[in-house]
Amino acid sequence: MSKYSTQILAIGFLAVVIAVAILAPLLPIADPVAMDVLNRHAGFSARHWLGGDEFGRDTLSRIIFGARASLSVSMIAALLGGTVGVILGLIGGYFRGWLEILAMRPLDIILSFPPMLLALLTVALIGPGTETLTVLLAILFVPAYARVTYGEVLSVRTLEYVEAARALGHRSGRILFRTILPNVIGPILVQFSLVVASCILLESGLSFLGLGVVPPDSSWGVMIRGARPYMYQAPMQLVWPCVALILTIYSINRVCDLLRDRLDPKASVPTFQSPSRFRSLRNRPLRIDPPSIAEGKRLEVKDLVVEISTPGGVIRALDGVSLSVEPGQTVALVGESGSGKSMTGLAIMQLLPSRIGRIADGRVLYSPGDRDKAHTIDLSQVPAEKFRSYRGREIGMVFQEPMACLNPVYTIGFQLEEALLVQREMTRDCARRQAEEELRRVGIPDPARRLDEYPHQLSGGMRQRVAIAIALCGRPKLLIADEPTTALDVTVQAQILTLLDVIRKEQAIGMIFITHNLGVVAEVADRVVVMYCGQPVEQGTVDEIFYNPRHPYTRGLLASVPRDDESDDDSATQLISIPGAVPSPTALPPGCRFAPRCVHAVDDCNRGVPLIEAVNDGHEVRCIRWRDI
């Protein structure tokens, strides 16, 4: 049974339990406290569907009313504890200082008491009962809520949207409950469902010990306590409340999983996906024809199609991407955000989102060396568990933000040594010496000292150099650089570009350079692939793209870039923006995807997706009107 089937069953079971517990007084069932001593431990019958207990009371009605007691105590306790805990966590995490001490330090006192010892102390002072148990459980779980909320608030309190709310003059209360709380509510709701499950268990345990629900009122813990002395004479009377307890806790845990998947923005699997859709995403027929790459090419992508499964349906993130890279050549992928540049790099590296992304069609042909075509490998057919041997050794990748790909808790040296030990066979001492040499190769001064420093101790440019060094540890023959200079200032950007260019020429590395900066493209690229909505719309050499663009989108991109050689006339230096916005991948135009934004569009542009056409040798364009414009 799949994960989603069990979640649906768990939701259904939990809904039935809650509904029966709420409607228990209205249901046509026996009085749960009415005793029939002459029919003690009665067997199954039309009158007693689950038999009778040690006093002849109907077991089914006591289980139903027991659910009413257990769920009401747990829900109320979870809500009370959550309300207090969330408020304390918000105050402590946002204001810090002495308010943090007042809000959070008393909770450490509660945590220092064992729950059972605190329960015994409370019952001794107040006496057992449902109200006492509810307050006790609420107090016990206030620290859990507070700590979860406190940690989440600390992670968002300095983010831009919170600073913007402060800049607008909002009061602290509004910022806490209208700005911060909605952004941290996901983990709190998951914590609520976990607390409800824990409260049910604690209520049952305390009632079993006589510290909770007081007989003759029913609860599952009271029922287990009453059935235990007769477990050999009437074992089913012990089994039924245990089964109810187990199934309810299991169902709540499954709902917790569902809430986590639904509310966690980093969750990789969309919820409520049909199993058939997942099967279609996982399974792709293997090609039986041998791969063949063009002579002199390091990488050749042919008609690549990538599908991503979303709650709204399956979308094509890439649709017919074709490109090639030669040894020592740089191919730049350019386009607006959402055009598919980074997705192309992730597809080549088989780093698509787990379980929801797949290569649906096309080929990724790779030649590992200067050998004949028989050694060509179709990377799209390599199983995921075997693809690790290609990452780092054959293909390296440099990501956009080095602080996100460098582990902040490990030193630079440790991370370089780890990469070297994985990619090459060497001892730890050799890896240490080689790590220093790798830092020296990428131009980091005093590399021996930098090995013992952490990522936060380095500047942005130095962190990017470290990321490049890690990507090159396995001496890859192809490097994918995903906007490696975006977050850097102009001077450091130039240094990184020069470094990549030197490495490419010295080692004859083929490079795919992903960027939206056409100025960078002009400086580093040999060929350019212009992408829009997951499709290449034009590709050719740098000179052809910059001086003889044929696609309206390419022309729009170039027109939006300031030029140094324009005259002083304001009309000549005025930048032109492309009208409109990139369409959603779930609502693409029926024909040319750029047609809604194109000033040259005609009716024929909306009658089918245009094919890629050759302008000349090596220059291709996807536009039916390229000859006219």
C-alpha cells in the first residue's frame, strides 16, 4: 500500500473517531456506566458487539466515550499549551534580551521535571480528574511549542520582509502576528498534531495509574487498567482499548506526515499526487539503439524534455533542448528567470527534484575522452545510483551561491579533503596537501591558513573560488557554472571570470556557463544558446548572436542592455524593455511561446509551436518570421 493510500485511510479513520466521539451522547448505544454484574465478561452478542467488561458494562460504548474523554483532554491541552507556547516563543525570538530570558528560561524548569514526577506532585496537591489532567498536559507541552516557535522566529526575524514591515512603521504586535506568525505556522501545526498524539498516550498512561480520568467515567487508560487483572480470563477486553489507542495514534502520525509534506516549503514531493502519475514519472523506456555523438564533441544534448509533477499537473520544464559543447569551448545559456537555464544544468547532472522530476525524452550524450564514438555514454540512461561515478570525476558543477553549497559547520580544508577522498584514491595526509594546492590553483592567498577557516570567515569572492576548487577536485572534463558571479561585485566578478577562462584553456575543459548577464556572455562565451520558456529560441556563435540576432526575443534582450558606444543623444541611449512577462508553465500559449510579447507576431504564430530552423551553418532560430524581421 502506498504512502498516499495510508494517509487517506488514516484521515478517514481519524475523522470517524472524532465524529463518533462528538456524537457519542446521541448514538443508539448502551450507557457506558450501566453495570450488569451477572454478565461480567460477556462475549460478543447483538446487545454487546464487543462484549462486556469486568462489571458487565458495554465495551463498545466505553471505547466510544473513552475516545470522547481522551480526544477532548488531548485537544484542549494541545490548544492551551500551543497558545501559551507560541506566544512565549514569538516574544523570546523576536525581542531577545531580557524578554527572551523571562519568556524562555522558566520553561527550562518545566523541562527539568520528569513528567510522571510532575503529575504525581500535581495530583497530590489538586487531586485527580479530567480538569487537572488537561491543565497538567498543557503545562508539560508549553516548552515544546515555545522552542519550535522560538527557533523558527530566530531564522526569519532579520529577513527582508520583516525589515520592510519595521520600515513601514508597523507595531511589534502586528509584525509578530501578521508578518512572522504566518511564515512559521507550518512547523507549529505539525507540532500541534504531534502533541495531540503525545497527550493521548500520556492521558492513557496517567489514567492507567489512577492519576487521570476518575472511574466510572471511561477512558482508554481506565479500560486498560480495569482489564489488566483479567487478561487471562478475558483477553479481548484488554485488546480492544489497546487497538483503539494504537490505530488512533498511528492515524495522527500519518496526518503529521501529511501536514509536514503539505506545509513544509522545502518538501520535495507534492501531496495528493495519484500513484499512477508517480509511476509515469519514474518509468522511462530504455533506448536500445547505441548512442552516437558528433565528432569532436564533449557533450551533445538532443531534444531534451524534462517533466515536473506539481499539484496542478505535470509541466514541461524543458521542451526540446539541444546543444553541444566541445573540449575547451564555453557555451552560454542566457534568458530571463524561469527560462530553463538552470534546469538544463540540473538535468545533465541528474539533480532534478527527487520523485517529481524526470527526463521524459531526449538524450544527453557524453564522450569521456578523445576516443571513438563507441565510448559515447547516454547520461540520461544511466541509473541514479551509478551516476555518482560521473559527478565530480567527469562533470563538475559550480552553483550560484557559494554560501549555500559550502557547509557552514565544516572548515574549508575538511570540505576540500572530503571531495578529494571521494574523487581520488589518496590518504588523508595527501588529501590535506592536495587541498592546499587546489586553493593555490584558484588564486586564494595563504592557502595553508585558509584550510582551517570556515566559510563565513571568507569573502564572497573567496568562497566562490573555494566552490570552484571543490568542483575541480575530480579533474572533470566538463564544468557547469550556474551564474557563479551573480552575487559578486564587478571587480571580483572579473577575477572569477578570468579564473574560469584560464582553467578552461589550460585543461581543455568544456564549459556550460549559465547567466542572464549578456555582458558576461560577450566576455567568456564561444557559443550562445538563448532560452525562453524551456526552449532554445536561438543559438549560434557570440558574433552571430550579438551582431546578427534573428529572433525577436534575442533582440529584446540585447536592446535592454546599456551600450558604451552610443551617442550622447538621449533617444539613442534609451533602453528598451520587453513588454509583458514570462507565461506560467501551466498556461503556455498554443503556438510560439514568445508570441504574446512579440511586436512582430501574426496569426500564424499562434498555430503550432515553430520548429528550429538553420539560418546558416551553426546559427539556428525558432521563429517563422525570422526572414522578414
